Amino acid sequence: MSHNIAVIPGDGIGNEVMPEGVRALEAAAHRFNLDLSFSEFEFASCDYHERHGKMMPDDWRDQLGGMDAIFFGAVGMPERVPDHISLWGSLLQFRRAFDQYVNLRPCKLMPGIKSPLAGRAPGDIDFYVVRENTEGEYSSVGGRMFEGTDREVVIQDTVMTRTGIDRVLKFAFDLAMTRPRKKLTSATKSNGISITMPYWDERVVEMAKGYPDINVDKFHIDILTANFVLHPDWFDVVVASNLFGDILSDLGPACTGTIGVAPSANINPEGHFPSLFEPVHGSAPDIFGKGIANPIGQIWSAAMMLEHLGHVDAGKAMVEAIERVLAAGPENAPLTPDLGGKGTTSELGEAVAEAIKAG
Ligand code: NAI
Ligand code: MG
């Protein structure tokens, strides 16, 4: 089976880490005999915007819609193009047009990385945050009335649909089924938000009936954030609405150390549209051009992409290779400065690619 992958480096260090992501994919393709073909696109970048006055060509959906996946770097150069234009004009368009209703982020403490949480070692933190990515609190229902007067009023409604909740819950339960602990935690706030959140809880109970092997629990979002810090070892798969998931999907990876390694996926699970895989970090204008950006977030995103495309062994092998290189430490591996080493982006990328090939 062959896969057509759209490669979009974007801006800043996206251009530096992307070649390492592709190199790692080529190493995995070689070892696991995968047929990957890459098509690079220069749009969704501020360079493109400067030349064309927009972030993407009008036919971007046609150009990308037939791809099997989108491998993305980072977008944004706030000195040149305001962030609301660069991000809304590219990444957020993909998420909507391609109905990428699951935002998935692994939160895993890797060897050789110090957690900001005292006394935590690899193995203590290893869970996923599954965020609903299309509705919920981030709706465009509402408005502003009596603007500029004493009666000024603003309203923004939360929109939760049965379809929207059930499909993200199904993804999360299915993911939990693939994990040894088979545990699912739901983020709620049904004690305060008394209409939508009790409905969310009802749908969780309903979905759980189809998954008798999954151990389900729930926490209100306030104590849940505290427990991410106090007891990260309690969690396996955490599922949340758009707003709660947004918060948890930054807090979770933050508990596992450097932003340079964290990956993410925006998924359309049915495969009606391509899913998008990208590191959590942005374009890092402060280090762009120095050749010291950590490529591991991009490479780990590539591993998630292979798992999504059905090559679970290849994806796992890539993550294991990352773990081996990190575990070697700055004395024995060319780790980048954010990991306490003196390595460059391409040296670290090459080390991971070699580790993937070596198996
Ligand atoms: P950022 O993630 O680009 O950088 C934050 C800090 O982390 C910086 O000090 C940077 O040097 C460091 N850092 C980030 N990635 C690193 C890596 N791979 N290796 C070593 N250090 C790394 O976030 P910031 O500065 O807030 O945003 C810069 C631009 O990126 C903005 O235009 C922002 O909108 C955009 N952005 C884009 C995202 C995306 O494409 N999904 C996500 C986050 C921000
Ligand atoms: Mg966020």
C-alpha cells in the first residue's frame, strides 16, 4: 500500500525540523518496507503570503484533499504577518475543512528529560489527551448588543451535539482499548455548567456500555488539572470538550518537559479527509536560522502519522528510536541545546534516523 504525504514546512524552524521528519520517515520506510511518496507545498507560510497576499491558493482543498496525510511544520512569523491571519488562514482552515475532529496529544515523559514535576521518572507519565476539535465552547453562536452603551451585552453559546460528542468519545474509547491499562478519564464540570456538561456525562455513560473492558472515571476540570500535576500516573486516556481539552493538551505535555519533543495530531478518524500531524511547538523565530531547533517533536509527529496510516509497528519503532537516543544523554548523543547538549538539528535528526534503521 502506498501513501501520498503532503509535506508543508511552513515558517521559521518548521523549515529546519521538517527535513529531519522526512529523513526519519524514509528510515522507517526502508526498515518496514513502506511505500511513502512526499509532495512538498510552499503555501501556508508567511513567505507565500508576502508573494501572493494570502496564506494559501484558492484551490488548496483540491491540492490537499486527495492526500493520505498532511505532515506539517509550524506557521507564524508575527513580525511579518499578524498571527490571526497566518494561523486562521492556514492551520485552522485545514482543521475545519478536513473535519479533523480529534486533537490527539501524547503526554509521555521520555528518558533523559527532566520533568518539571519533582521526583517523576519515565514510566510515571504516559497518557493521551483527546480533545474535541470542532464544536463545544468554541462556537460562533452569539453576539454583541447595545454596543458602547451601559446595556452592552455579549453572549457566546456552547454547542454540543450528540454526533459531535459521540464520535470523539468513540475515538477515545477505541484508543483506550489499544492500551494495556484500558483506562479512560472524562473531563467534566457538571457541578457548575448545568446543561451541556451533564449531557456530556450522559453520553460517556452511554458509550461506556459498549466498552465493558474499559475502566471509566471522571473528574471536574478544576481538580483534574490539579491531578495532572499531583498524580500524572493516574491517567491513561483523557477525553475532553474543546475548551477543557485545549487547556489539558498544553498542561499535559508541559508536565513532560521540553516543548521541542511534543507531537500532536489532528485526526479525521474515518479517513474521509487527510489528517494532519505536527509538532506542538511553533516557528520559534528566536532560534530560527541557528540550526539548533530540536527535531524530535517533528519526528514523533511522523511516528503518529505512520500509526494513523495503519503502520503501528513502524510508528512504535520510531518512538523507541527517539527514546534510545534521548537515553544516551548529551555525552553520547548529539542532543540539541534545549536538551542540554551541543548538537545541531541535523546531527540529532541523523542520530534518530540511524537508530530507526538499526532497530
Ligand atoms: P514557539 O513554540 O515557536 O516557541 C516558544 C519557545 O520554545 C521559544 O523560546 C522557542 O525557541 C522554543 N522552542 C520551540 N520549539 C523548539 C524546538 N523545536 N527546539 C528548541 N526550542 C524550541 O512559540 P511562540 O514563540 O509563542 O510562537 C512563535 C510563532 O509560532 C507565532 O507566530 C505563533 O503563532 C506560532 N505558533 C504556531 C503553532 C503551529 O504552527 N501549530 C503553534 C504555536 C505557535
Ligand atoms: Mg492550546
